[in-house]
Amino acid sequence: EVLALARAMTETTNPTGMMLGIVPKKGEDFDPSPPIREYIESRYSPEDAAGAEQDLETLTLLRSECLSAGLTQTQRRETLLSYYRALRVVEGRFPVSKQAGHVKLKFTWSDAFDTKGKCEIADVKFERCAVLFNLACAWCQSGCDADRDDADGAKVAAHAFQNAAGVFCVLEQIAEKATTSKSLDVPTMDVSKECAAALAQLCLAQAQKCVFDKASRDGKSAGVLVKLARQCYLFYAAAKTALETPPLYDHVDKSWRAHIEAMASLHFAEAEVAACAGLADDEDGVGAKIARLQRASQVLGVGAKFVKSTHGVSVGLVTTLMTLKDTVDRDLAQATRENEVVYMVRVPAYEDLPELGAAAMVKATPPAPAALDASGESLFSNIVPESGFKALSKYTELVDTTIREESDVLALASDEARAALAEMELPELLIAAEAAAGSGIPGGARNAAAGAGAGLPTPLAEELAAAQRGGISVGFRDDLARLREAHDACAHRVDAAERALDAEASEDEACRDAYGGDKWTRPASAALTSNLREKISTYRENLAQSFRSDESLHARVADASDGVLRLLEPDAMAAATPALRAPMVSTGDGDVVSELRAAVTDLEAIGAERAGIDATAKAIKDGDNIMAKVMAVENPETHDALFATELAKYDKVKSAVALNVSSQSDVLGRLRAQHDFFLRTYDVDGWRAASAIHVEATRDALAHFKELSGGIERGSTFYAGFAVATAQLLEETTAWVESRRREKNQLEATVAQRAREAAEVAQNHAAAAAAAQQAAADQAAAARAAADARAAQHRQIQDPFAAGAFVAPPHGVGYPPQPTSPHAPPAYHYPSYPPQPQHAPSAYPTAPQGYPPPPPQSQYLYPPNPYGQQPPPPPPHGYR
């Protein structure tokens, strides 16, 4: 009856009133970008700050969204996790504190249990604690909002409370211890270790209660309900103990402690009631039932008293508590009465009863590591502090050491295999045996490996392979052809240089003959080309000597191709390789050669696997970038643990190396057994003697081959340098010839100019002489005219009245004007002698046009005046 009543109360009680929802912290919004941007510019560069601008905007947006009230619980959780990872990135890359030179980010949050309490701390760790607290609150609120009367709703609520407990456990790991200081730079008590531990126990208790309520509704057995209810009581009791411990006792509201006390009492009683339901109603069970009911009634009484004296406790919880107490008391009274009347057994003390078992169906579920791991974040990826580089360098050294150790193991195994094969004379013995087997095939077939020198010692076989790759006789013929081509090219350049000099010298002599030595004044070509002529002569001697060397080398190659070098050809080498003859009588133990070849092939395959193992290790290393994980580590001292985890990716390389070495050991054991049997079957001593002779012959042939190759190489080296020299000679000659031809053109132009100037001078001389003659004639004519005028004047003066001698002179020409007044002097008046100079009479001829002749324009055009001075100008009148 009591169990049925407890189930009925669980089903009808309002579930929301039975759970505690934790109020999230309130924070003040601010922009973290300016301090971080300033630090990047000063510590790194303005370009890095510009590159991180998008990351700064993302960080600011995430923090604003975390403080926003318009998000669903799911959106809030996702945003808080994103912001938490961003904070891990900021914490790893920037020093955030109040110290000089650090990023001063002041995170301000109020206390969830005391809104008047507030702190302002420049510490990313405090900000992360606040984010985790609000993340746990979001999970807790989802559990409270779920419909726990429904089976699926109960599961959702239990899951949410477990996640909330897990987040509080994470907070407990990174939080500081609680303190009662009210300073602004001290974290609030809600994010302390003690508070996080208490809230984790509370969330686990509420998750366990969801499981218990569902089991009660599903009609589970009394034994199951006992364990579930008992565990609920233990969780609530742990939360009650934590909250009653200073300093949380005075910090958390009393109603919280009353609620937890009531829930602990309720589930203690429910566990005891369920235990009583499992006891038999006889003298063996009545005593224990009475003892458990008495303790349940006592605990319910204490819880009811505490709840009634506290304000703020859910009315539904108080009703449930009191109803269950009444039911327990009624059942206790009935059991006591039955014992007193019927059974009359002693009631044992509660402490003497066996303790009830508990079953924790819930556990704290922290966020997935990836949800809190910032190694996958790309924020501020271009900002890496020195500590990150140091840590990464240390990890790189560990990786290199690991790979080097495994490579050394593989190298040692390879050396062991080579030493074993050399000791057993393999694969030389196999090649000899297979060559002998192939000799019986029609056509005389041989093993291709023998033709390549596989039966020779390794250094000698490598030399032979190198010689065969280039061709023996064919290669030499091609080389000699190239030497001849190089010789002809050099000779062509030398000839071209000499022809150019000869042509220029011919042109120079032709011009000298045409213009004369007095006009063609530049030096002769022969005087300037002595150095070039000497070079040409020297180069011709070099060409002759190199031609003789080429011919000698050609003759030696032709002789050796049909002689000693023939051994080095693949077919001749295969034919000359000593063979191991199979025994005449079969041993009946199978084909020993085939089995030996199979063992050698397996050993070679194992050796080939090592290259793949090395490539795998290199590929893992190339993709092994853990910088983001290094920067996401909260405590640098835990880098070693991270390195150990990351180095585990190289375990498959170690396993592959171990398997390879083990496989080689097995194959070598099988190979040695087959080799021993082979030695007992074949005549190896005879083969060794023949092989020694073959090796010496091959060595001699290779020595001759090297000698001829060296001669060809020296010839190639000579022609390579000589080609450069002859090209330079031709270039110098061409440049000199072009320069001389430019000089020739300029000198021809100068000679022509001088001829034109001489012609002009002669023409000017002739013109000057003609002008002088004309001037002299004009002067003589003027003199005659002047003499005639003077003679006429003289005659007039001597006989003025001579008939026809008097001519009235015009006024103003040597005579005074005639008087016009009645008192004028007599008409016959002699003027003073000589008369005053007057203008020449109009009858005198004027000076000829252009007289006197103009002065010469240049001293090169006109000769000097033969008279020593310019002729006098004609007189203006008739008197001198």
C-alpha cells in the first residue's frame, strides 16, 4: 500500500516543481578586438594584424552571441562551445593579463547566486570558467524543460542532467578554490571548485531521480526501486553536504539547501518503503519493517520541519513530502500494532539492519573531447608565439628520432642480408647453374643476367653494366663521330675568322690605291691584325694536333672492337660466364636450383618492402602537423603527454619493421639450408677457378674500355673548351672587321668632303679676281671722267668768254647765286680760290653698282689684297 501510494505521488506530482534549474551568469559585453589588434601590431607586424581582422570579428561576434538572450538552449550550447574553443586559441597565442606588454582583456561577470557580486578579471581562464558554467546551466535548463511524465521526456531530461554534471566536472578541474574576498579581481564563488563539485552532485541526483520516476511509473520491482531510490538519496546527500560546507553555506540561498534536504529525505524514505515492501509479513520480517519505517518517518519529519521553516520551496515538494510521511506513519502504526498483538518480536535497531544497496544508473558525461579541443580551429593560425615553435621543434626531434631508429633497424637487416648472400656466393652460384641449364636449349640460350655480368663481383658488375648501357663498340663509334663534328666546327670558325681578316685587308689596300697615301691616312690592316693572325696560326696547329689524336683514337677503337672489347658485349659475356654443370646422377631431392632461387627471390622481396616502409614513415611525417594541437594545450607541462599520443601514429611503422626483420630471419634460415645442399650437389670448386679467370679477363677488358673512354673524354673536354675559344676568336675578328669598315666609311666621307671644299675655294678665288678687275676698270673710267671735268673747268676759268666755252653753272655748284636786287654787285665777280667743296655736278658718272667690292667672307675663300689696302672710294666731287 505504501509503495503504491509512493508511485501514485510520483506520477501525479508536477515534475517541474521537483527539479532545480540553475540560473546562468550575467556578463557585460565588450569588444576584445582593439587590445588584441594592438598587441599583434606591436609584437608581430601590421600586416599580421590586417590578416587577423576576420578572426577578431569572429571572436567579438561569438562573445556577443553568448550573452544574447534570444537563443534556444541548443543554439546557446553550440555557441558557448564555439566561444570556448576560440578562448583556448586566444589563451595559447596571446598573453592576457594586466602586465605591461600583455593583452588587457577585462572580462566582467556577476555571480549566479548573488547578482550583486561582480568581478572584472583580465584572465582567459576565468572567462572559460564562466562559459563552462553557463554551458552546464543550459543543459540543466533543458532537463527542467523536458516533459518528464513521458518516457522519452524522462530520458531526455536524464541525458541533459548528466551532460550538465559532466560540464561541472570539467569546470571543477580548471577552476580555482573558493574565496570569500569581494575584490573585483577575484573570481566569483559560483565558478569555484567547491561550487562546481556540489552542482555536479545535484545534477546527478536529478538525473537519477528521472530514472527512478520512470522505473516507478513502469512498475519495476521493489528491489530495483530500492537501489534507484537509495542512489538518489546518496547523490542528494552529497550535494547537501557540499552546500553546507563553508564558504558555500553562506553563499547559496537557504531554499536550495531546503529543497535538497527535502529531496534527500524523500528518496531515503522511498528506498526504505520499497525495502519494506519486499519483507514478508511474518515474525521474521515485521521487526525489520518497523525499524525501517521508524527511520523513514524520522527522516521525513526532519525534512518536513526544515522545508516548512524555509521560504521558496516548491509547494508540490512539500505536499509530496508530507503525504509520504503520513502514509509511512500509518503503515508504521499498523505494523507496530500487529507485532504487539500477533508476533511480539523484538524490533532491532536501524543501525543493525543490513545497508540497502544502491545502483547509479547515471554518470557525469563531459563534453566530447572534440567539442572542447581547439586544435581544429583556424582562428589566428598566422599568429604563433615562440613557445609554440619550441614545442613543435621538440616534437619534430622525437619524430625524427623514431624514424631514424626504425631506419637503422632496416639498414642493419639489409646489411645482414647482403653479408649472408656474399658469404654464400649468391646469386653468382645461381647464375652459373642457370647458365649451365640454359646451354642445353637449342640456339645456345643463356641467362640474360649472366650477359649483364651478374656473376661478377658487385663493383665489377656495376662497371660492366655502366659500359653496356652506353654501348661498347657502337657507343665508341658515336663518340668518335661527335669528336669529328666538333673538330670540323672549330676548323670552320677558324677559317671564317681568317677569311674575314683577308677580306678587310683587301678592301683597305684598294681604298689606299684609289685615294692615295696622302689622303688615306689610317694604318694598314696588316699592322693591326698581328695578334689575331697569331691566334689563328696557333689554333690551326691545335687543330692539326687534335686531328692526329682523333685518328689515333679511331684506329685503337677499331682494333679493340673486334678484340678485347668484344668480351664486354652481352652475348659474349653470357657465353664466357662459367657455368655449373648439373650432376649426372639425380639426387631425388627435387630441383635444388629452383628452391634456392625461390629463397633468394623471397629475400629480395623482403628487401624491396623496406622502401615501402620508409615511404610510409615519410608520408606520415609529411602530414604530421600538430601545431594547432600544441597551441590548444592548456598547460605547457602536458606537452609530453600530447607528444606520446601523437607518436602512436608511428606504431604501424614499428610493427611493419619488426615483421620485415622477422620474415628475413626465417628466409635466411631456409636459404642457408638450401645452400648447403647445393654445395654438396654441384662442383663449386671448379666453377670458382673458372670464375677467377673470367673475372680477370673482364677486368682487363674494362681497363682497356676505361682507357679508350678516357681518351674520348679528354677529346670531348678539349673540343668543348676549344669550341669556346674559336667562337670567341670569330666574335673578336667579326667585331674588329666591322669596326674597321665603319672607320673606312667615315674616312671615305672625309676625303670626299675635303675635295668639295677645295673646289669651292678655287671657285671663290676666280670670282674674287674677276671682281677686282671690274673694280679697277670702273676706277679708271671714273678717273678719266674726273680729269676731263677738271680740264673743262680750267679752260673756262682761263677764257670765260670763249665761244661755246661758257656754260652757266647751276646754283650751288661752286658759284654764288646771282643777285636779284637793283643794288646787286657786278655780274663779273671772281670767287675765292679754291672754291668751297660742293656736291658733284650731275654730269659726273655715279659709282658703279657694287663698288667697291665687298670684303671677302672667309680667309679660306679669298686670298689677301695684293695692294695691301682697299682702293679709295670715288670722290664726291671733281676736286681731290
